[in-house]
Amino acid sequence: MPKMEKVYLNNPSSEEICLISISATTAHFHASFFQNRIIPAGGNTSFDVVFLARVVGSVENTLFINTSHHGVFTYQ
Ligand SMILES: *[C@@H]1O[C@H](CO)[C@@H](O)[C@H](O)[C@H]1NC(C)=O
Ligand SMILES: *[C@@H]1O[C@H](CO)[C@@H](O)[C@H](O)[C@H]1NC(C)=O
């Protein structure tokens, strides 16, 4: 059965962060696009991650969240 979870991204800095993309390293996970592409200082945004297992057993995945001026964040 597929399972969906919402992930919140919180920006604790004093600069806004512009989000470009999310990519997953395995086929088991899919991420939706961001609710808002710009996270204001102190604000947040969210996206949905869908897990649909393709094999039996445990799997691990890293999501790469690319930003315009703040590099790539990873979320395991
Ligand atoms: C996200 O930001 C909104 C508006 O500033 C706030 O109401 C909400 O509590 C925040 N949610 C999280 C999970 O930080
Ligand atoms: C992140 O986005 C920038 C701007 O589009 C791009 O130049 C860069 O290659 C991307 N980095 C990764 C790891 O996807």
C-alpha cells in the first residue's frame, strides 16, 4: 500500500530561501512539488512524500532539496 507523509521545511535564518527542486535517490519514494517555492525568513513550506515499496525489506532514501542560493539540503 502506498503511504503519504507531509514534510515541513522550516527556515530559521533571516534570509528568504528559494527552492528549485526535490529529487529522490530511489524509485521507492516520490516527492510532490513544494507548497510554496519561497520560504520567508522564519517561515515554512511543505511537500508530500509518497512511499510505494518495490521490493520486500527495508529501504533507505535521501531526498535532495536544491535551492537557488543556499546549496543543496539533504533529508534522509
Ligand atoms: C508554518 O507557518 C505558519 C504561518 O507562519 C504557521 O502558522 C505554522 O504553525 C507553521 N508550521 C510549522 C510546522 O512550522
Ligand atoms: C541546483 O540548481 C542549480 C540552478 O538550477 C543548478 O545549477 C545545480 O546544478 C543544481 N544542483 C543539483 C545538485 O541539482
